[in-house]
Amino acid sequence: MEEQAAADAAETGGSSAQPGYGVGPWPGGEAEWPAGEQYDPELLTVGDTRNVIDRYRYWRMDAIVADLDTRRHPFHVAIENWQHDMNIGSIVRSANAFLADTVHIIGRRRWNRRGAMVTDRYQHVVHHEDVETFTAWAAAEGLPVIAVDNVDGAVPVDRADLPQRCVLLFGQEGPGLSDAALAAASAHIEITQYGSTRSINASAAAAVIMYEWCRRHAG
């Protein structure tokens, strides 16, 4: 919670830096400020406590998003949200970490943003009313939908094909993907597990699959 409070304060111009977290005002004052429209005068003045990599210290939020847009990976992430899944925020955060193009939320429009830790401000997130609307969009974009669920016939991800351009589709904690989503997918993959439980947390599964995509395709 402290991390989110610090990030929120800095994003809105406040200063609630924790000891050893973030950076203070730009050394030397205004006379030494770096040149470039990407820099935020307020952050240069009060410091930058956001949870961003060093490359983006003191940058305006819109400038960070614009720069990310030049480098985003060509995979998308989609999540069904029929029961107000609490994992969506964490999945959005992982999508930002692995530089996914866009996160698509299917079903309920509202989702718990707390787990995103403000990364949803840097990650494109769009909504689709239902599976049919989502799959129509994917078809129009020429993106195969890869369903991630431990259903009969699913191929372990280490042996599965992960196209460079695709949508990785995840279900909710508990029920998994709906029958409509499974039917709409061009492939079904799963994560090999070695313990006693049948499934793992949805946000953990999403992070594993996104990492595997990046291991294969990110250069």
C-alpha cells in the first residue's frame, strides 16, 4: 500500500517519498534541468517517487506512454471478468512489465485496480462486452486467440506454439475460461504443475505465459 500511495502522490504532483525510494529534486535546481519536452517540471522540482525504471525518471506520464508505444510487443492479453475477478489488477501489472500491446477485459467493465499499482496508467486497457465482440475484434486484427486453461487436450506451454502476434486469453480464478471462450480459441495451452492442486492463481499463470512469450520472441 505504501508503494501505491507514493506512486499516486507523485503521479498527481505530490511528494511522499519513502526513505531510499525514488529520487529527489533534480540536483542543481532549475538551472541544471535537462532539456526535452518529456520532462515534467513539477517532478524535476519536487522529486520522482514513482515506481518507474531509471530511463523514465522525471518524465511526464504521457511521454512515458508514448515511448512505450514505440516498443510494445505484438502480443495482447485478454481476461474474462464475469465475477469481478480480483486478479485483473495483477495481470495488468504483469502486462506492463512484459510490455504487452493491450489488455482486453471481457465481460464486466469494472475491475479492481489496486493490484495494478498504477501501471494501468501506462498500459492500454480496453473493454469488450462479451466473447463474441472480443473474438470479432481479434479476427479483424488477424490475431489468433490462445486460450490458457488446463482443459482436456491443452498442450503444455513448453511444447506449444506461441505465435509472435496473438492474444493470450485467461479465465477467472476458479471457473477458468467459459465454454464460449474455449470454443473461440484457435489453440489451448496449459502450464505443467507438479504439486497437489489442480490450478494456480490466474495472475501467476498469466505472468508465466507472458514470460514464456518474451523468452521466445523478445529480442
